[in-house]
Amino acid sequence: MQKARNRKFDRMEIGLLTGLLLPVIIFFLVYLIGEDSVSFPNYLKSMWKLQALVKIMSLCVFANLALFWGFLKLKYERAARGVLGATILYAFLVLISRAF
């Protein structure tokens, strides 16, 4: 009974959601710590013009590595698969943005 309760977070959807949200949260925290005098839309525009937006988001995705290992350590293989899927989605977004 106890194992079933602990396994409710071992779902691919949970891993995918956390894998997609964690880099965005880290990116927003980087903005709040570094550039508090610039509005967020202007910050995004300036990062895009400097061609740094994709690079910064790519660095933020590295946090998914810790999340992935954490899920594996807890033996949440399905959730770890979701994090891996989110990381692959981010990789495709980076690939597409580099092409254009």
C-alpha cells in the first residue's frame, strides 16, 4: 500500500511537465537576478537580437540533468523518461531556431 502511494509521481506526464517548466523557471530567475531594471519583454527582445536567447535557454536545460538523475535515484523511471522527452523537445527547438 505504501509503495503505491509513493509511485503516484512516477508518471511520464509528471516528468514531461517538470522537464518543460524547470528551464523556464531558471531562465526567469536569471532575468530577475541579473536584469531588474529592464522589462521582461524588452529583455527577451534584446537577448534575441544579441542571438543569446537560445544559448541561455540551452544552459537552463542543463538543470534537467539533475532532475533526470533525481528521478532515477528515486526509481521513478517513467518520470525520468518524461524529463528526457522534454530535453529532446528543447533540443529540437534549439535546432529549429539555429536553422532560421
